[in-house]
Amino acid sequence: MATLQKLRNQGPLLVIFVGLALFAFIASDAWRAIEPNSREISAGYLNGDKISAMEFQEFQNKYLDATKSLRLMNEALPEAQRTASFTDEELTALREQAWNTYIQLQIAEMQGEKLGISVTDEEIEEVLNSNRSQFMNSFNRQFKSSGVAFDALSWKEVKENYKKGLEIGRIDPYTAEMHACWEYLANNIKAEMYQAKQAALLAKAAVPNAALASKNFELNNNTFSIEVAAYPYNEIADSLVKVSDEEVKKFYDENKEYAFELPFDTRDIEYISVSINPSPSDRSKVQQEMQEYADSLKNGSTEYDRLLRMAGCDYTYNDLLWTKDALSEDVQVRLDNVALNDVVGPYSNASDNTFNVFKYLRKEEVADSMMIRLILVESQDKDILATTTDSLMNALGKNADFKELAKNYGHVDSLWFRSQNFYTVGIFNSSKIQEEVYNAPTGKYAVAELTPNAKIIYQVITKKGKAEVYNIAYIKKEIATSNETYDNIYNKLSEYIATYNTAEQFRNEAFKNGYVVRPQNDVNASTAKIGNIANTSSLINWILSDERTEGEFSAITECGNNNNFIVAVITGINPKGYLPLKKATPSITSKLTIDKKAEMITNELAGKDFAAICGNNKVKTSSISMVEYKKATHVPSVNADEPVISAVVANMNVNEVSAPIKGNNAVYVVKVTAKNPKNGEFNAETENQYISSNGGMFSYDNIAGQLLQMALSDIYPAENKLHTMQSAQ
């Protein structure tokens, strides 16, 4: 509600135009999450060539603006979510998305040039006309209830209007916003089309194989019922398995080229994060202050604006009526149990860390939805304003054509609105006008004074339903951390670091001093944050600096949403090349342990019949039906999916028992109890198509997408991404 009230305070004329513009989905284009003030001359390198920081930042700004606008348009979302600013986490994710989209397009265009592939505006338009874009079909489903058209016709219209605006040197806000949205959408469509075209090239390179198609059909043309005996790896204690240093070293040497390569430098750290929370004394002071406001309201004070200003609220009181949905959630849950003129609070709200007080002033029943039309009349000359208004009213009273009469004035021909979103319609800038409109008879024209220099002529065309609306005086105050509490938290952490200034002491003495030390290994250029704490980019930059040495401590950094202190110590420096054997050892040991357990279990089960295996007290049994070659088999006894079982069973006969099968979670022995043919008809083309896509897991589209991702990783190392993100921030 505070957000809505702030919108109401921007001035009547601004509000009316916001209301009118809502009809055309105009939103502010002044918002910028990132200002283009980077001193970096490049954002990084792609295939050895510099990427312009300004060029990427412009792309990123448009991406963020378009995302904000599209969210504002999406009426399927709650109003509070549509109008809210992006959180730090959302901004980080959106910047990552912008970066990936930008780089993928760069790579696609670069590779497309070599392959003779391009994507034109005409092709995008054709894809939109034929509804062949999966991205757009998925995207448009979000806007079914919003009345927004994102199709080839609207794209063409926006492009033409934008071009005309450029020619005359003036682009209206609606066109600018829609053009930014369409740029965002077109980039996604273009990336999708590049991928589809590369997929088509791959498909043409495939050579059908009749023998393989026949075998694939045979394997797919049966379902099986099976009995499964599973011997889980965790039934063997790790202490019974010995993995030597020599075995670990051998595995490391044989696999380091592809399993342990480090394409960029990384750092290992340990850190302490301390929340900067208000103390009990801080909370008590705010609660006491709010109690004073509550007492003033109980004693009949009507100086609501003064009380809100004293509390530091960033909105002012107005006497408009609001549906319950438009009120803050903490008010909604209390409103049904409150009588008129009751004062509620102070009460705390954990979701936004505030104390709150409200007074229930008024309740009315109004139409749930209305259709109106209106004309805005403006003039600095009051006589002209009155004469023009009277003239228009006389003409309308004589059944003049509304559209013809209104065409020379700001107007809305017909606008449906519901009581729950009346605050988005700019004519409701005062309770007087609101009440007049709600009480106006249908079909009659009336005049309302918007400002001394502006009037509206309106007609309520239709009213439907009933809704309850309320007016409350609402005071909200954040429970802020005092300077004294802030200093105490900082000084205590600073003293701890000064006293325990080695990594070992930092770690070992933490618990007894009330701290928790957390490790984070392999911090690198693609690391978005330390732990789950927002706004840690400055600390990440410090960690990754070339000057860092092992055992070095960072300064105490304020991060999160200014509600965390964090300090880190460098515990390891991993240069570009290969992951050190010491760090790779735990994962190698775990893998070799599983391999040895599988070998031990296989030897234990060898030579035993199926009944004896099932009788082993360490074996868990399951009966499974509808096993198919193309689907992983879910084994209930170990609650795991095992693709290897499906592949083995597809080649077995009824009553046949398999040899021990090494799976991801256990060693399995399988007995086929039934084999049921599907009685399908062989079609070589269909089978080859299935083989090409491998059941959808490796379709040509996905292969093309994976190739782009590989190119992004190989051609554009992740360390360069940080270069961009730093300059953008």
C-alpha cells in the first residue's frame, strides 16, 4: 500500500496521465539499474577480440528495462510484485541472463557467418506469424489475461512507429518502451532460430542405419515385469575399503586432462558473516514511539500526515477507499476482527522488520467493476476552462458522437476497471472524485474538478457486482539498528580478528566467541556471491586479486542489504591449470571406494541363484512393472532411478536372471518375470529419428544448444565475465 500511496502523491496531472497511459501500457523509462559510468574500455574478450564495455552495458540496460516493463504489464502477477523494484538477487540473476544472451548471440552470429547462417527481421516475422517459436508461445501464455499483444502485427507496428520517431527526433514513451520490450523478445527469438538452423545442419549430416533402426525398434517394442535384488553400497562400511595414495595418484594422472582441468584461477576461503540486527533496546525504543502514535490516534487525533512524517514513512495519508487486496498483508489479516474507529497496534511485522499501527476509519460497498469513458479538459484560463467544459457537456447532452467530440482532447473511449485496481486509474486522485464516480448513475455525463486548471467529463457506461472498500490511517516504522548497536557488532568482530589473526586460530576460536566459520572453495570469476549473501561483489574482487596471499585477511565488509558484516581469510590459492591432487583426492577416493564396493558385492553374489541372493539380509528387493528400454527404471527399495537396468533388461528373456549389474547406488541382480510386446509397426524413418534424438535427451536442438554453451565456455573464459560485471556495477 505504501508504494501505491507514493504514486498518488506525484501530483494530480501526473496521476491522470499515468492512468490514461495505463490503457496503452506506458511505464517509466527513467529507471536504470546500472549507469553507464564504467571506466573500463572493454567488457572482456571473445575469440581474442575485445567486447566493448559501452556496447554490452547498453545491451544490459535495455535488457533490464524490458524485463521491468514486461513484468509491469503482466497482470497475471500480483500488483505488489509487478510494481516492486528488483531485489539484489534478481538484479544479479538478470545481469547474468543479459550476459549469457549477449554472448550467445555474439557466438551464434560469429559461427553463423562461417556457416552461411543468418537470421533476418523478415524471418522473425514469419516465425511469429506461424507460431513456430517455442520461446514466444511459452512467453505469451503469461499474458493471456493481460490483453497485451505480442505477435507479428504488433512487432511490425512498433518498428514502424519507432522508425518514424527517429526520423522526426521524438519518440513517445509508449513506443520507446514497447520497442525495448520487442528488442528483448527478438533477441531471444533470434538465438532460438540460430540454434534451430544449426540443428538442421546437424540433422542433414546424420546417416540412417537400417540395422540400428531395426534393433532399436526391437528393444523399444516390449515392456517387462521384473524382480530386482539391490545390494546398496552403503551396506558396506567405508572402513572395510582401502584406497591407497598410489591408486588415487594413478586415477588423477589418467583423468586430469578432462576431469580436473582448471581453466581459470580460483581461491579457497573461510569466512564469518555477522548479521547487523537491531538490539532488544532498539526494538523497545521503536515500539515505545509507535505506542505514542497509537495513543494519539486513540485520543482522536486526525493529523495523520504529521504522524506519518514523524514516523519517517515514505508515503502520506489520503482518504481514498481501497479494496482489502490493496492494503498491506499485515492489515488484511487483522481487518475482519476490527470495528470501525478501532486502533490496532503497535504490532511487529517480521517480513519487513517493522512496527505498525493503523486506525480503521471507513468502509463502503461499491461496484466491483465499472466501464467508463472520459475527456480531460485543461486551461490556465479559468473562464476558457469553464466555457469549454460547458460546451462539451451541452453537446454530449444533445447526443453528440463521443469519439468525434473527444478527438481533440486527452480522452479514454472505454476503460474497464475493477475496484481492486481503481488506484491505477488516474481520475481517482481524491476521495471526492472517487465517491462521485462510484455513485454516478450509468449513462449520465458528469463533470469533476481534477485541479484548478483541469476538469474531467466522464460517463459511467456499465456497473457490475459489489465490493467492499476501506479507508485506514496506516503508520509503518522500520526497526532500525542504532549507531550504538552497529558499532558494538563491528568492534566485537574487529577485536576477534585482531586477537585470532591466523587461519587456524580464526577457525578454532570462533564457536566459543559466538561466531560460525564457513568454508567456500573454488571462488572464481563466475561466483555470484559468498554464501547466500547479496552484494558481496567487492569482497569477491578482493579475493580474486592477483595480490592475494594464503593466510591473508580481508577487511570487514558491509554487505547483504547493509545488514551483514563479513570477513574472510584466504586458505588456498589454486592457479589456472589443474586442480591440485590434494583437493581432488576426496572426490577420487569416493569414486574408487564405490568401485571397490561394487567389486566386493559382485564377488559376494557370484555363483548364487536368485533366491539365495534375495535371502541375503543386506539385499533389498522390489517388484517393478512396465520397464522400458527408453526409460530409466525406478527402484523403490533404494529410491533411485537406474538407466542401466532398462538397457540390460531389454536384451533379456522371461525367467532369465542377469549377472550383477553395477549401478549408481547399488549392485543389482534382475530376474525377468514377464515380457509383453507392444505390437508396434516398424518404421525405419521413425526409428532413425528416435535414434538421432536418443529419446529427446540429445536432440539436434539440444546438441546445438550445448555446442553454443561449450563455445561460450571455451572461447570466452569465465574470468572475463567478472571483468564485465565489475565494470557494470
